[in-house]
Amino acid sequence: MLTREYMLNWAMIAALLFVPLAAWTLDEPFIITLATKAAILALAGVGLNIALGQGGLISLGHAAFFGIGGYAMGILAAHAQNYEPLFGWPFLFEGSNQMPLIWLVAVAASASAALVIGALSLRTSGVYFIMITLAFGQMLYYFAISWSAYGGEDGLSIWVRNEFPGLNTLDPIQFFAIAYVILCLALFFAARLARSPFGLALAAARQNEDRVEAVGLTPFTLRLTAFVISGAITGLAGALFADLNRFVSPTMLSWHTSGEIMIFVILGGVGRLYGPVAGAALYILLEHLLGGISDYWQIFLGLLLLLIVLFARGGLIGALAGREKAHG
Amino acid sequence: MADAVLRTKKLNKSFGALQASRDVSLDLRPGEIHALIGPNGAGKSTLIKQIAGNIAPDSGKVELLGRDVTALDTVARARMGLGRTFQISALAMEYTVLQNAVLGALGGQGRPYRLFRNVMKDPALLEPARDALERVGLSDDAGRRTADLSHGQRRQLEVAVALTLQPKLFLMDEPMAGLGSAGSKALTGFLDDLRQEAPILLVEHDMDAVFALADRISVLVYGQIIATGTAADIRANAEVRRAYLGEEDAA
Amino acid sequence: MTYILVLEQILNGLQFGVMLFLMAAGLTLVFGVMGLINLAHGSLYMVGAFAAAAVAGWTGSFLLALIASLAAAAAAGALMELVVIRRLYRRDHLDQVLATFALILIFSEGTRWLFGSFPLFLDVPPYLSGPVTLPGGIEYPLYRLAIILIGLAIAAGLFLLIARTRIGIQIRAGEADREMIAALGVDISKLYTLVFALGAALAGLAGALVGAIQSVQVGMGEPVLILAFVVIVIGGIGSIKGALAGALLVGMTDTLGGVFLPRLFTLFMEPASAASAGASLASMLIYILMAGVLLVRPSGLYGGSA
Amino acid sequence: MKTIRMLAMAAAVPALAAAAQADTKIGMITTLSGGGAGLGVDVRDGFMLAIEQDGRDGVEVVIEDDQRKPDAAVQIADRMIQSEKVDILTGIIWSNLAMAVVPAATAQGVFYLSPNAGPSALAGKRCHPNYFNVAWQNDNLHEAAGAYANEAGLKNSFILAPNYPAGKDALTGYKRMYGGELAGEIYTKLGQTDYAAEIAQIRASGADSVYFFLPGGMGISFLKQYAGSGVDLPVVGPAFSFDQGILQAVGDAALGVKNTSQWNKDIDNAANAGFVAAFQEKYGRLPSLYASQGFDTANLILSALDKAEPADQDAFRSALKAAEFASVRGDFKFGDNHHPVQDIYVREVIKEGDVYTNKIIATGLSDHADAYAGECKM
């Protein structure tokens, strides 16, 4: 099934690999860093897109999970660096600077948060859902600002990137490789999910709730499951993002972050599997190119976003690959 | 009649000053088609919703397969074997016809939390789905997008999805609406056979179909059942003629 | 803690609530009638404040400044509606969120480009400055009292407008059924522009009124915008009555929570950390309130359906 | 190959496409867009004024906007260090951004000179030989205010600040020097714009004075509302809320307020007079505190470059440490933790013609060093 979208997806994922490789041979580490940032933000978008695109759940609070992932990294790493035990019971735990463990904690923490936030928020729908997720995000944001044990609004800086067995994570290209592989795995997972029995039922609940109930499936638990998976992936992205910057702060939890993750998804095309990849790449490119034009570059960014929404419906992929075909 | 598949007992439901159901008691027996008719605004939709579990009655009971299900939601009732078609097609419009049928099969199977398997390659789901489409005559349209179907085809698909659940009874809300005379005739024949599989509570405006099909007919007016009986009984019932058929003729 | 202080804080909560109402009214009208989520509503608040500051700077008249704020925000709102917003009515909420987010960027940076990066000056006029003594011995700033009165007057005016006038009937009809209103022979696009401009004017006025006692600067609209959303969600989207109730509830909760929570915490903590912990909880309080309201009433206090 | 690389750079980094070969590269990361851009613009303008006045070849300044976002700042710093190979970084306005950038930058062997932010960690435990603060440690101005309160005979202060680390540092700094009672201590919400509730508490508290740290728009709002409230207790604050850029927006409400600063335009020395005149001529406005800090930072770098190349890290470090440049503050020297040891003045807000500005009325603390120097093991 060689549709245009299919080829476009491969082209995109190849480009995301090729650009940093080229930058590596040309010794342009910053371009690698930008590509890493794009891959990580795309990962956050892939997470959101499971809730948003597949489940139709417009969450304006995903910064909460992104930030929780980030703080999971920051807190574990900070304790490991300062040799201050995180807790002494039931066993002594001194934090960790091993990425796999950090990711595990980030995923577990953000999934638990998504379970609680989702269980409460999914009682509402429509605009109310948008706003209640925003409210939970803001609660965590204000909490983090005043949580002085971990830096408050100053954030938490770790001096060196965490470790991954067998790799030198301080080398930009190796860290990129980690982010890229995780992104590809997440894309693979999201693709499988969309085609799975669960995906079928979830997307049906978005299209027609009555139908799903009438065949004996519960939309609420379908959505909650999707929300938890979505939050967990976004949380993993948060841990990686914090590691990219070697820094975590409440900014990661602000509603601007939620908005930006959502913009990646919409820019690329809602519900398109690779939409977040296209969206994140485009956004970072725009931010980077326009930033050089003038101090008032955000005007141009705004105009471009506006033009894309108004005239390129279905996002970037929609514009390039045409209208979405029926599934299956 | 202890073996009624479905029974309502004195259902009452009000919306403010409007009493939409008034002591509604009816039952559905194995092997029958029980038609529910009544003018617009008589409270048919409200009654259907109480039976399906969308809204709770103010008082009274709903029993399914001999069990009191008044407190259960739509999902639980569907799982017990209530197969439902909607007045306004409730289908996943972006899906293909086959996907909608597979969704039904998935519901019937009751194991949706599998995250990796390709659902459209699962024979345990595809077979019942294809069978159901075949039975309603939609096999040739299996690959079409549901949104592109005609109105009548969507009604057929609704029935097919209900079939995939292998329900113990059907609750059909105006399945003939918008079908055209040929389609209506075909579906009438189909429902005629279907009652052997599971009884049908049929809400329908198409009087030809109702009188051709129904073993029993209940007439609902102003939230109240004014008569229940065979087609001949109802035709002969003066109150029904006055309250209902008379109005129909005038319109 | 004296009763005077408590009363004064209640007045402060009332004043804050009334201010929020001016913001929320437009937002909820636009959502109720057109089904549109407008994140750029805060930009109109900013436009009003900047217009007022500029006009006050040229003419020295506060009254002219207020008029300018109404006019400028209404004009900016109408322009926004004509050029961008009307293309969004038939889109889903996602497109609306993205497009109006883009408008925020354009308005904010555009304003900075025109007026520079430093805050502008806008002051309370002499005849409204200073405190007055209210019955009961409460000393209260005259200007804040004026804000409360202006806000309540506008709220009353809005209720009359919607309940009694032709436009109000059209607005209510539009909320109930968009097709029907077209069938009534109402020029729907004109009505939409009008409603949008009205909401914008109210936001602009709020910006000007608040600008005189706060800082007139780029980005001033965003925190208020979020609060206004909290207000209309608590009240029930589309309901003016809900917006008023939500605004007062949020105003009171935020003000009184900020004052009393830290004091409450001093009962079991030492003062410095009580102040800090209490303030932390106070800053989360309205969001907790909103989540709580939605859990009990998923469509807000006066909401029908989402 | 070379052309390809140039093209790649031109595409990726247009602002730097014209980068010529230079001996010393200085990267400036500062806030030039969004809220708070005014501070970054002032630091940049002050800094560039000094660079232009000096006019030497071989110094190139690369300027980037951090949008006040920590992650953006970190990534710009990475780029400047890795791709541009800058020798010196400077420009960051905010403590949280400095905490994100400085440790990683100095760990990579780059010099960082702070023209504004001075978080306590970087002065104490996390101090670094390559980190120099040319402005102040965050607590300094607040400590001076506390000292001034004692001198002015204030015995019962009401103090307030936003609920975030710099706010807590501020009140801690004030209390460190202040000897009287506290009538109240309030932490407000960060970004709060309405202070009616706090002012009511001040009124009811029986305080004899108010000390507040509310940077940016928060301070403007507080002062305007305070002036309208009828509470007329003396107010003391740090210079941030009374600076040239902000003062015009506060207006009469600020007149007479005492505030603490390490600089003012009436400090009597040739460097300062020249700076104020040149800044006004070039940019058409009075210089601010931030502009003075940018100007000093640039002159410090230039003075060190006279003696050593940044590549010779030890020599360049000692040259910076010596701080032999004509500071607009008059005397200026570094303590052992590379933070300033300087006089901090008390200023009063006055009106000169139509312009609100400050004049120095006293010295709050002389040769003051920060409280964290002892924790710095360097």
C-alpha cells in the first residue's frame, strides 16, 4: 500500500536521521542538538496524539506529564550526584544517573499521574475536558514553582548528562541516537496500537460513543487507558528533554508547553501517525530560521501558524499527502 | 410468563412537568416480534432509552432475562445480550463497513484491551463480521467508508453490527426509516426470519411493516400504553383508532 | 484579624470578581453564540489597556482613555473577526485553539513593536484617587469602589441587553439553534461580528480599568485569560449568569484564599514556612475549585451541555 | 566540501552567516522578546556601547534571544560553545536561566560573566573558577535595604515577595541585616498583578514600614495600588522596581520611595559621566541599572583581553579577577568567589523635569561581599 502519506512518512523519518548524520560528518554539533530536540518533542507529540488523534481527547494539560518525566530525571539525578539518599526505607535508594532506570521511573510516575488526572477529567467532555486538564496542569505548575526542595522556579540543574550503558551520552550524535531509536519505537508502538482491537474500539468511541456502548464496550475505560498510555509516552519524552538540557524547571509544566506540544500535533496533522514528527520538525525549523530575522520574529511565526491553520487543513501531512483515506 | 426475555414494570419518567412514561409495563417473549407504535412525542424514545439503560426511570423496573437490570448501564445490558439499533444511525462514520462490523464482533467477544494484534487480521473477529454483513446483504460494500453509504445501507449496517453481538434480544428503533419500499420489503423479510434467533422489540412508523411482522403490538400515547394485542386486536381497538390512527389519517 | 479586614478582603474579592466578569462575559458570549474558543481574548484586554495609556498620555483625560479603550478593542475585535475568526466557526476546537494562539503571538509582538518593551504609564485620575471611608470605618480605595460599581452596572446592562432587546433575542436564539436564527432572517454574519466586537470592547474596558492600577505591558492579557477561562468553565460555558457567578466565586476564592490560608498554616507551622506553604496552596486554589466544580457538575454551574 | 559546510551553516544559522574570523568570540544570550525583554535590551545596549567605544578589532559579539525560556537558553549556549566556539558567554538576565546555563557552560571550559543574575548557589557551593558575577549576588540589594532600615530607625517592617526562590532569597537577605520586628511576612503568587489583599493586610498589621521585592510588572502594580490605598507607611525596595525603564510607568506613586542599588547615574566619576552621556546620545534614553551592568561587563572583558587571551585560561582568569577597569560604580573588586565586593547605595525617587529618576541619598553598605562566599571552595 504505497500511498503518498506512507512514502512521506518514510522520507521524514529518513530525513530526521540523515540531517544529524550529515551534521556529524560536517562537525556541526548544534544541528545534531536541534535534531535531537525535534525527535524528543516529536515523541511528546506522539504521546499526545494517542489521546488527541486516536481518542479525540483534547488535553491542554500534557505539560503535566512532560514535566513529571522531567522532574523524575532531575530528582533521581540530583540525589545521585549529591549522594543524598532519596529515601532510606524500605531500602536505601540514592537516586540514579542511569537512563534506563530514570525512564522507567518517569514512565511509571507520569502514567500514575495520568491515571488520576484522567479518571477525574474524563467525567467531563468537550471544552470542559480541555479546561479541566489545563487546570490540573496549572496546579502542578504552581506546585513546582514553590517546591523549594527541588529548586522551585529556578529549576534543577544537573551538571552532566545521565549515563546509558555502553554509550557516551555527552556525545551529541550518540544521545541523538538514543532519542531517535526511542522515537521510532514509539511510532511503531503507536502504529500497532492504532490497528489493534484496542485502537479500533478507541477510535470508534471518538466517532460515536453510543455505538461503542451498544456493542458492550465502555468508552470511559478505553479513553482512560489511552490517556494513561499517552501520558506515559509524553512523560518519557519529558525525561529525555530534561536530559538534553541537563536541566528541568517548572517551565516544562506551564500551559505554554501543553500548547506547544499540541501545536506540533496540529501542525503535522491530527491523527496522522507521523504528524507530530512533521509538526515538531517544522516548528523548530521555523523558530530557528525566523529567530535570525528580527527581534519581533514571533509575529512571523504567528502569521505562518495562522496561514497553516486557515489554508492547509489537515496539517502539513494533510497538505502534502492529500485527504485521509478510510482505514484498513 | 416467567420466561419473558425482557420485561418492564410500571416505568415512570418525568422531565419537569412533562410525564414521558406513565406506568409502562410490557414484555417481550421468546420468538416474537413485539412492535411499539405511537404518534410523535408519545414517549417512545424515552422508553427505549430506559430499556437500553441511557436514562434511569423515576420508578419501576426493567428486567432482562429474568434479572433486574434497572441499576445497570447500557454497556452491562449490551453485554447481557441486548442488541440495539438506533433511530439515527450510530456508526463510526470514518470506518469502513467491515470495520464497523468487526467493532461489533469485538464487543461480542469482550476483549478489547489487546494493544498489539492487528484487529483486521483476526479471524475470530472477521468471520462473524463477514457473516453478519452477508446476512444483511452488505458483503459487496465491506470496503466502503461508512460515511459514503446511503441512508438505507446504514440501517442495514446497524442491523449487521447488532447481529455480530449474537444478542439474546433485539431493540430496534425505526430500522425501516428512509429505506424506500424495496429496501423496506427486504428488511421485513429478514426480520421475519430473525425472530427465530432472538425476539425483537420493534419501534416502527412503517405501519405496513408493523402489521405484517408483529406478533403483538403495543400502542403508546402520552407516555401510556393504551392497548396491547395482535394486529387484529389493535386494528379493532376503538381507543387506538381515535387516539392514534385517526391522527395518522388526518396527517 | 478584625472584621474590618475581613470585610475589606471581601470587597477586594468582589472587585477582582467583577473585573474577571468583564473578561469572561465576552468569552462566554462568543463561545455560546458562535461555538468558538478564543485564546486571543487576552490580547483584546491588552489592546484596551495600551489604547487607554496612549490616549491618556496625549490628552490627559481618563474618560477619553476609557472611551478609546472601548473603541480600540471593539475595532480590533471586529477586524479580528472579519479577517480570521469567521473562517474558524465551522472548524473544530483544535483549529480554533491553534489559530487564536497564533493571534496572541501576532498581537503581543506587534504591540511590543509599536510601543516598545517597557511598561506604559496609566494612572488613576485625581478625582478617583485616594481612599474613602465606608460605613463601618473601612478605608477603601475610591477607584476600586468605582470599578465594582462600573462592573456591576455593566453586568446589569448585559442582562438587560440579553433579556430585553432585539439583539439579545437574536443572541439567545443563536445560542439555542444556529439554523433557526438564519431562518428568522437575521444577518448572521453581522450578528457574529457585533457579538464579537461587544465582547472585545468589554475586555478592552477591563484592560483599561485594570491598567490604571496595574502595569500596562505586553503579555498582561495571558494570566487574565486563563482566569477568565476558569471562570466560564466554572459558570457553565455560554451562560452570562454563570460567568457572573463564576467570576465572583473565583475572585473571592483567590483573594480570601491568599489571605487566610497562610494564616491557617501558622497554626501548625513556623511563620516563614507557613507563609510559603500557604501561598503555594493558595496559588493552586482556583484550579482545585474548578476541578472540584467540574467533578460534581461536569458542565459547570449553569451549563447545559458542552 | 567547504562550500557545503558554509551553506549548511548559512541555512541553519542565518544570524551568523556573516561571521568573520575573530580572535575573541563573545556569546551573549539575553531576553529580547516577550515579557521582560526590556532588561535584556538594556544589558545588550550597555554592553555594545562599551564594545563600540573601545572599537578594537578582533572582538566579535554574537547575540541571541533566549525568550526567557530555560531550555532555549541552554540550547543557544550549547550551540555557541559547540558550533561557534565562543570563548566567553554573558547576557543572562534571570536566575533560573543562569542556573540552567552556567554550570554546564563553565564545565565545558568557557568563561561566563553574569551581567545581572546572581543565584546563591553559584556564589556558594556551586561556585566555579570560570564564573564571574559583575552585578551582585541576589541577596545584596536586599541586605543593604535591611541595613538601611536599621539606620533609618524602622522597627516593625512588613515584608513581601513572590513565592519563588529569588523571592525567598530576597526576604532572607533583608532579614539577615534587619534588626527590628516583623509585622508580617507574605509570599505572593508569582506574576500576581493585584495586591489589594496584601495592602489591606499591611494596613491592619500595625507596621511602621514596608519592604517589598516584586520585580517587573508586579512592582508597578503594587506601587500604584499602594499609592491609591491611603496607607502611607514608608516603602523600601531594591532598585529593580525603581529603575529607569520601569519608573516612568509607575509615575508619581514612586516619588520619595527609598531603594537600594549599587549604581546610579549621579555617582560621581568620569567613567559614569561618560557612560550616561554616551548612552543617552546613542539610544535617546537614560541608561538603566541593567545598562550599567552590561557596560561594566563589557569593559571588564576588554580590560582582561588587554592582558591575556581567553585561550590561556589561567592568565585570563587572573586578569578578570584583577578587575582593572574603570567601573561606572567607582571602586569595584571581586571577592574570592568571583562576586563583587562593592558599595551599595540608598537612592530616592525624584522627578527631574518630566522624567522620574533616582538620586543617591546614603550608602547602605560599604565594601559589601555576599553571605555565601564562605561556602565556595575554589
